Amino acid sequence: MASGLTLVFGVMGLINLAHGSFYMTGAFVTAWVSGTTGSFWIGLLAGTLAAAVVGAVVEFLVMRRLYHRDHLDQVLATFALILIFSEGTRWLYGSSPLWLNVPDILKGSVSLPGGVNYSLYRLAIILMGVVIAVGLYLLISKTRLGMRIRAGENDREMIGALGVDISTLYTLVFALGAALAGIAGATVGALQSVQVGMGEPVLILAFVVIVIGGIGSIKGALIGSLMVGIVDTLGRILLPDFFKLFMASSDASGVGAALASMLIYVLMAIILAFKPHGLFAAND
């Protein structure tokens, strides 16, 4: 999800608060199609494609009118899209959450070195993240489309003057970013309930990731995601037990959990104090 957000933000300079809505779209379509067909994989494909199509439509109808507007207008317009998507999803699917089952082939756990048993499905998500990272690197750095995307990031007027259809290019980039958000929602939907508004908390994390990694940097999105995930997980595991050692009250675990939820923002503040533009430049 962070890679899709930084792709759109870096290339278009567009603040898209509705990115979490594409995440929610992918999750809902995947859950509904999987429940109808009985196949998780058909649902995953449908959810990803649905998010891409919805993203392309949103870019064509709304976003291309915002490229030359200031960021406040972009924030207001995309916040309005959040409300539209939320109420539209509630109208289509109802207020009750949907449930998505882990595919049979990925159920159970696998034994890792050291005797640790780890969820096979979560391991598959990690591997999928690696594949997406490599795929984006190859797309951006080794293909003609990637060359145009990088050129559009640096000087959109010039590539337009050279005959590149900038409007079509932006639609493709926005659809790709939406598809990445959709596949994220589709895969996470099997680990939690699929419900209205599920994309907004993840959107906040994605913004933290791209601010840490550097806005517009694909490499930064990868490194930032790893840093945020590790710090957040270790904080939630270790801090409650740490405070139990020094606080006799029953609130020790609550204090530790509250501080753990703040750690990623502390990490962001520390990094920005030394690297105001994030860890990597936009073209990394």
C-alpha cells in the first residue's frame, strides 16, 4: 500500500487521502467474489482488478482536475471521496463485516530455523511483498513505461512537449497505485474482518512509511515499511512486559501498550530531525 501511495505522490505530486478506499475496495470485492465462487484466487484477482479500475475512473473523473490545484484542495476533494466510498460500500455490502478464509494451500504453519513455527499465509504475504518490490524496481528502472514515469516526475511539461500522452500516463500510474492498495487489502482481509473504514488506519501507517523513506522513493517505501513494522511489533511485544518490571499497578500493561503505539511516530520524528526529506531521494 505504501509503494502505491508513494508512486502516486512522487510522480503526480498529489495528496490522495482516498488511497485507503482502494485498499477497502480490494478487500470487499475479494471477500464477496471468493464467497460467491468459492475460490480465494479468483477473488484476489477480482479485488486487484476492481481497485485498479476504480482508481482509473477516479483519476479520470476527479484527480486530473486537481493536479494544478494546491494541496488543500487535494486534501478536501480526496477526503470527500473517503466519505463517498464508505457510504457506497455500506450501501452495496451492508454494515456487517465480511469474512475471507485463508486458502487451503496456505493454511497451517511452517517450521523456520530455530524451531519457530510461523503462519504459512503470513510468510506468503512477506514473499509477495518481496515480489512486488522487485517488480516495481524492474518496472521503474528497466522499462520504457518506467522511463516515462521517471521523466514525468521530473518535468511533466517537457515529456508532454515530446509527444507523450501525459493524461494516459497519469491514469496508468494512478491505476497501478490503486491496484497495489487493492491487493494489500485483499490479502490482509483473510487475517481480519473486512469492514467499512478499514483503510483509514492503514493509510496513516502508509503516510508514516513514505515520510520516513522519502516521498516518491520506491526504495524508501520498502525500507520504511520494514522499519515501521519491526519497531511497531517489537514495541507491542516488549514494552508492556518492560513496564511490568517497574510498575506494580495493574495499569503497567496499558501504559506500555499506549507508548508502543507511539513508537512509529517517535521513529519518524527522529529520522526527520536528521533527514528532513526522508531517508532516500525521490528518484531512488
